[in-house]
Amino acid sequence: MFYLGDCLEGMKELDDKSIDLVVTSPPYNLDIKYSKYKDKKPREQYLGWLQDVFLECKRILMDDGHLFVNMGYSNADPWIAMDVAMTLRNDWILQNHINWVKSIHVNNKTSGHFKPINSKRYLCPTWEHLFHFTQNGNIEVDRLSVGVPYEYYKENLRHSKSLDKIKPNLRDKGNCWFIPYETRQSKLERGKHPATFPIKLVEDCIKLTGKESGVVLDPFMGTGTTAVAAVNLKWDYIGYDIDEDYVTFSENRTKGMLHKFFN
């Protein structure tokens, strides 16, 4: 379900402990050009506002729930993401700090995409923060749900002396997630939004909960990426945005998917 309006006011209508998961990418306060929202608040005002938003998320989140916050930064303002994380420190436990790697060069090969910059001082940012907060820091996650194959699985299998010691061909992929940035989307695919994130990023967050179904909420839904991931994994979703164009785009984006699933 999508709602047009301020997320703080909207979430006040929700019951305590009614949401399984919150996945969101709030405005970065880097003067990004949105159509309605002004992304350049005074620093303390911006941080206080997000603190209020995530306090409301804490109220509606189940005791075993998860909060994933994607934050970028700029070379001119490298502290912004860390300032946001520090603002949440008094109310949440930072259980995992994940790096979303958009592009990387390994063994003479570049994989992925990023937004290049023209600078004689700075390197191109090729990753962003993904903060994983929980209520107490002791919430289990299903690491193998987003696992990766062992490199030497067949060799280990050949030398194993006991079948009960053979593990599935999956291991924890760690806290660096390589998910290419979707820079080649057309406006029909991402709407008029200047800062979208990949569907897979949200899907991996949902899978980590270990739940087959639930409700995921995004206070800053934008073009509905969190909702798309929810539909893909047969979860329910709630999203808020103050921009009517984004809400309409998100509704149209998910309508066809839901029709496909239920017809």
C-alpha cells in the first residue's frame, strides 16, 4: 500500500510492533534535485528530523524486526552518512555495517557501474553505506539466504570422510555486497527520481530476516523499489512519499507485477 503524505504523520496511524522490516534510503541532504523535496536542510535540523522518523520506525517495528538504512555521501561531505548513523546510536544497535559496492576493479577487470565525477581532487565514489540496525543487537539473520558458493566445494566434498560433515555449497558472503548500480535505466524505468537503488539490494535485506512473508515499510518510497522487491518475494509493503508523481509511478510500477502474480 502506498500513501501520499509525510511519513511521520502516516506512521503514527500504524499499530505498535506491526512491521517486520524497514528498508529505506532517506534523502542524503546533499542538495540532490528532487521534484518536491528540498534536499538541503541545516545539518542539525536534518539529523533531528531523521531521528524522529526512525524513532517512529522503532515503535512500529516488531521486537525481532530489522531496520536497513542505505546512505550515500559525497567527497565534499564525506561525514553525512556517519552523522546519520551516530544520530541513531542512542536508540538502536548497529548490528551490521554493510558496504554496498556498485563498481569494483579486480584482476584487471572492472565490474559494475557508478556515477563518474569530474575532479582533480577526488576519486569516484563506488560504494555506499548500508546500516543494519536492530532493537538489541541480538536478532538472528539468515546468512545463507544471501550466501555465495564455496570456491573449493568439490575438492572438500571429495576429501570429506563423513556425509554429515558436508555442508551446503553456500557460505556467508560477508558485509561487502557487490550489486551493480543501475545507471542504464531509462526514465520510464526509474521515473523522475535522481537517486534510485537496485531491487536486489532490498531483496537481500528481506531474505536476511529468514521470514517467508511479512510486512516491509519504506518511509521514503520514491519510485517504489522496496515495494517491487516485496512483490517479488511475496511480502506485503507500505510506502510513503510526499511527491504525488512518485506515488503514481510506484503504483503503476507494481500494478502490473501484482496482476501477473494473481492472475
